[in-house]
Amino acid sequence: MKKIKIAIIGGGTGLAVLSRGLKTYPVDISAIVSVADDGGSTGIIRDQIDMPAPGDIRNVMSALSEVETKLEHLFTYRFKKDEISGHSLGNLMLAAMYDISGDFATAVSELSKILNVKGTVIPSTNVSPKLAARMADDSIIIGESYIPKVKKEIREMYLIPTNIDATPAAVEAILEADIIVLGPGSLYTSIIPNLLPKGIAEALADSNGIKVYVSNLLEQPGETMGMSAFDHLYAIEKHLKARVIDYVILNERDVYEQMADTYKNRGVHIIKSEREKLEAHGIKVITDDELIIVDDERVVRHNNEKLAEIIYDIVIDESETLKY
């Protein structure tokens, strides 16, 4: 019996949300994760050890672990003493394994075995890049954590240096996947950075797998204010220099009145779909009222179970050759 091979691409908390939902299905998961983060504990470790950012990798490893509940508390525990103050244990463990192995991809692989991670967690590149953005006024902002703070319209994203190769395992995972899922996550600082290493765009173009983009639920200050799901797709295809996406999973349910005031005070709205534009572009649009959740604290998030169900159903419906 052959398992469905799923490659998920992103960073931040979005990929961890998707990972939690998918790991309950009979699938082979490869998570390709951004390593361009430069904030907090991750940024300090990057500067001191000169290694790719461990933070997003840590979150996905925790989500895919078979002992997630205990591991999540342990991995996110932050020390409060002297030199290690502010560092999470997960970041320190990845830093230690990197120091031992001398190779970040190997460090992630070895620690995944120790933690009984279900699936394969792969850094998008094996070096430590800086993320840069060219804004609408042609100014260049360098640093993943700084880009949203300037609150300017983003035109194009870069990695510095610009000739960074993708991790071979990431390219292989894309080429072998039955379905490739981009997102959910910050468009310009979590998803697109994974598409920039040399080899990723080519692999997506060459892959026979189904390509899916999971749109964010809300606008993001400093990144995507005023952008629709169609605008998100356009930005992705602009950076890929190709039209490869087959499906867009998005929300069309309006929960604005239920949202916390912190969203409203920042002018954040539910992302409009512009479904007609997407369909005219050749995209199959999938939505479901259960895709969006507003919790007891009025925080908006994806329903990871419904999202995973939709993705699993896509590949089952599309596939004629796999046996399960």
C-alpha cells in the first residue's frame, strides 16, 4: 500500500497548524521550512553560531512529533538565567546538534529521529540567508523582522546572497510529492522565502504533483493589507516566474464582528477571495465555512482538522494511480 506523499512549504505558525492536522492521515509528510527568520532567540543564535534560523523548524518538528503535547512545552520553554536567558530549549537543541554535525540539514534530521517526528522536516536551504524586500518606492529593507515594520507596499523579495541553493532534499521532496501545499503563513516572510533558493521554482514547475495554495484568513499589517487571495496568488507566481498553482483553499465566511478588538484597532480585515479572478485564471477554488475558527478569546485561526481533510480529499479525488 502506497502512502500519499505530501510536501508542505512555509514557516511560522501556519505550517505547524497544517502539520498537526495532516499527521493523523496515512500520508508521508515532507515539511520544507523557511530559515530566514532573524528575530528573538532565533536571531541571536544565528548571529552567534552562524547557522540557519531554527525557530520555524522547531515549531514544525514539535507539531509532527508523536509526543507533541509534552514536547511542545519542553521545546518552547525559555530560560531566564544569564547567557541563555530568552532562548527556547528547542532552539538550543538544534544549535547543539548543528555544532556537533556541522550541517544544519543533518542536525534537523538527527534530532527528528530522537524526537520521533512523523515525517521529514527539511530546511529550504542549508545556509543562513538574509531576507530582503524591495518596496514600492524602490527602497530595500533587509531582515525578516524589519520588513513588516516599515509598513510599505512590498514589490519583490530576495535572499542575500542571491545565489543560494535549495537543500537537495527539498527539491527531491517536491519532485516526488503527489501534492504540494504552500501555506498557510505570512506571504512575504514565510512562504515566498522558501521559493527563492535556486532549484525550488524549477522543481515546482517540473513536478507532476497537484499544487495547492492555502490563503491566509486575515490581512497582515506591514505585509498584505488590502490584498485579496488573488493578489496573494499573483505575488507567488511572480516570484516563481511561472503559473503552477492548481487549487486555492480560502475562506469566504465573514467573522469580522466576532474578531478581537486588537485586530480591528489595527485595521485588519478578513481577506477577500476575488473568486471570479481566481477562476478566470484557471484556479480551482475550495472553501468551507468550517475552515475558519474564532476561539473563546476571539482569536482567528485555521481549523487544522478541516484544512487537512480538504487537502487529503483533493489528492484522493485527483489521483487515479495511487492505491491506499
